[in-house]
Amino acid sequence: MARVDLQNAEIYYEVEGSGTPLVLIPGFASGAWSWAWQRDELAKYFRVIVFDPRGVAGSALRDGAEVSIENIADDVSELLDALGIDAAHILGISFGGFVAQEFALRYPRKLRKLLLASTSFGGPNHVAPSREVLAAFASTEGLNTSPRIRQYLTMAFSPDFVREHSADVDRFCDLRERNVLPETVYLQQLRSAMNFDAKDRVSEIEAETLVITGENDAVVPPQNSANLAAAIPNARLETIAATGHMAFVEKADRFNRAVRKFLL
């Protein structure tokens, strides 16, 4: 557990394991805690780096600094510099997949392989979820309360998983509840996500890329991942059957195995 002072933020991060560096970029309104199902397992093979994005949980913003996909990507670059790392594998989930794409485009020399999970290239060609899902994420009422957290996070899991693995769903929700997210940061992440459009730029990504999706993702419908994989020259798509947006939790062993196989 450590913190590093960057240009516009103080970033909380953790490093576990040894070997080739692998940075895990969390999803929307999430932090280092969200990788609890990956960190220990992947640390057997890689030097795993997790962090709280600027303004989230243990990371703070400098006065006047803002939150955007672009500046979180810059923070990842600065964090690598601070750790003396020339290049790393990058894995981003959902909103973190937007950040990972931006990092790949801004810092290609710092990128080894790229993994994009449950995400899209954004823009007008993004396949939107249902109105119910959009409304749940747009609201900030009771943002850090247990009922609100469970309302929107439960939607991200497949219904079967919620019924059959309630302990895992509760664990994820409890972790989120213990890591407070300021409303201003939430809204700035949301605004940046809504404005993100990399459709015409992802063809510039040269790194070998794996795109992973859950077959029944109700938050970022899987057609988005298919479109993203088709747009990146050196990419392939892997679909995890019978899972929702939270495939990395629902079928963590399957997800982690796909990551290992791709990177090793």
C-alpha cells in the first residue's frame, strides 16, 4: 500500500507479485478494491499494479484538477514513471477500458499487450443498454448508501449469478460501500464516459489486443466488444458464456485464465 504524488493528483496504489508489469484499470465508480478476484491469482505470474483513480477512495485531486478519461490515462503513465517501469501490459474493464484505449493511443511505447473487458469504443455507434440501466447509473441520489450501491451494481451481474452467488455480489457491494466516491467525481467520470468516442482512432492501436465480453452483458451489450475487436487491427474477441457485465467476478477463474493465456 502506497501513495505517489503526481502532477494533478495523489494516487493510492498497491503492487503485488513479480515479473512483467500488469496494470489493472478499474471500471466506472470503482477502485483498486474491485480487482479482489484477480489480484492474488494474477500476481503469481505478473507484477500486478492496482490503483484508485483520481478522486476515488484513497486517491485525491489537486485543487482545481478535474476527472476525465484522458487525465486518468495520463495518471497511469505518470504512475509507471514513478515506479520506474518503461512498459506494461494494460487491462481495463468497462470505463477502465475507455482509459486503457486512451492510454494505448497516447503512450504506445509504454504498452506491451492490451486487454479490454466489457467495454466499447464509445461514440454514436455505441450500442446502448436499456433505459432502466441508463437511469440507474445517471442518478446520484444516495450515491454512497447501501441501497443505492446494491441497486445499480446488482444490475451489472447476470440474474442467475445474483440468485446463486449472493455472497459474491454482497462482497463486491460491501467493498464499494467502504470506498467512498464523491458526487463531483462520479459526475465527471459519467460525463467523460458519455463523451468518449474512439471509433475513428482505435485503428491506430498497434499492440496485440484481447477484447473480452460477457455473453449476457446488460450494461455494455456484447455487440460493443465485437465492434471494438473488429476495429483494432491486431485484436481478437473472447466471449465468456452465461455471464453479465461483471464477467471478471462471475467467472473469475475463466477470466483470469484468458488473461494469463493471452499474456504468457
